[in-house]
Amino acid sequence: VVCDADALDTAHALPLPLNSRDDRTRNRPSGVVSRTVTDTNGDERQGRRRGRDRTDQRGPRLPEQIPYRQPYMRFAHTDVVSADELESIHRASLEILERHGMEFMCPESRSIMREAGAEVDESNGRVRMAPELVERLVSTAPAEFTLHSWNPQRNVRIGGRWMTFATVASTPHYIDRNGVRRTGDREGFRDLVKLAQMLNTIHYIGGYPVEPIDLHASIRHLEASYDILTLADKGLHCYSLGRQRNRDVLEMVKIARGIDTATLDREPSVITIVNTNSPLRLDIPMAQGMIEFALHGQPVVVTPFTLAGAMAPITLAGALAQ
């Protein structure tokens, strides 16, 4: 389960802190208005009221952190649908893949699917897959794996009941310490990477915390990955925007970890997220990224981009099936 850091309040880490939430709130420094806003003027006013100099304590301060650890869910997942309903959605998705298939725009990806046993129509790029083929291939994916960092103490487990909190990815703007809304740039990007590094509730960098658009798109992945690998020791994410970008980031991870290609192929070290286009289409850059990561045993998170009622059925079950 990969979650946004904003959802931390809903998670339970093991072991639990000795103090309660109310105790943590009461012990929070008075100048901290919230987790993200610090009232430094309030410290000054409080210092004057108490009649003593508090200049040595002025300035932004963070609440006391819990020790760095990866949460583990102690309870079973919440069943949103019944087992029968889930099976119906699964069977419907297999029927869609068998009868309608998907459009694979990348010729190389169509060749790979043909070799795996899928039916390929080169006239329209449509690939159809039998249910047995889909289920056999899905069964080869591990239930859990370790995502390796160049600092082994920052390795995290993915899958099972492990929970991993990551930074948000590619927000277009950010708000600086003065409350000014700014367009994403490298300065803000680097500051947010540093913040993610110091926060114990963040387990890996799940993308660019803000998009550094002052870096040209052709080299942005190089500069941004360099900043993440040098300013933080947590795992990272690579955007699948074509084969070469993925290769570049994999080479940088090998350098940072001091490993060879064979070791990288055995040890997952970087995650990529691939968006399939709705309805039922996989474009060329995304397919190339998937292929490159698959060749080196790196994890790929596939997140279909569907808008219920527009590019997918209006019902939740129908949208999930597609």
C-alpha cells in the first residue's frame, strides 16, 4: 500500500508512541500553529509577556517527531465490496481484455505480447489476451519485495500489510515560508526534498515534490534525480517518459548504490508509475518505460487514467473493470 503522507493520521505504526495524541498536542511548542505553519511573532509576544528574552528560541520549529519506522497494518483491510462482487469485477475485466483488448501503440510492446501468447492485430494495434494468459502472468508478480536505497537503513518493504508513505508528485505550485504561492522551480524542489529527508514519516521520494519547470524537460530528470540522490538517502521514483530517461535514472541509481547491473536486476531500487490512457490504450513512452524497467527487474505501478462517465462507465464497478 503506497499512501500520501497526508494520510498518516489514519495509519497506526508499531510500536505506538507512549504519549497520546492529546499529549503530543499539548506538548507542541506554542509558536507552532499547525504542522505546516509556525507563528514566530507569537513567540516574541509570549516572550514579552513573560518578561524575559526569548530571542534564542525564535524562528520556525517542527513538532517532536516519532522515530523513523515503517508502519505495519495490524488489522485486515477494509472490504469495500464482497468477495462475490470482487470476483465479478475481476471476471468482467478479463472479458474486456479477451473480447475488446487494448491498443498498444508501441510496436515493440506488441511483439512482446505476441511472443507471450496474446492475439495481436497489427492493422489497429489491438492486443487481446485470454483470461488464462492474464492470470498466469499476474501470478508471477511477488506479493512483497524490498525497495533498496543507497542507504540500507532506508530500505522499505512494499506489499503485504506494509505501509509506505511517499511525497506527492509533480505539483505545479508551492507556497514558500512567507505564504507566497510560487510556480515550481528547482529552488523550491530542492527545499522540499530536504524537508522530505528530515521528516521521519516519509519513507521514499515518490516523484518531484514540485515540478522544477525552470529545468529544461530534456535534462530535468537528470538534474532532479541528482538532487534526490545527493540531498536524501531515501528511495526514489522515475517518470516513464521514454526509454532513455529510464535508462539514465537506472544508471544514476547504480552509481549512487555502488552496484553493477546484475545486482540492480536482483534488487529493486527505483519505482516508476505508468498511466494507461482511457479507453484501453497504452502509448509509446509509457510502454518503453515499462519495458526498460521490466528488463532490469524494477517495479512498475500501473495506474489507469479513467474518468467515470466520460472515458469509463459511470458506475464504480464498471470503471474498475475497465
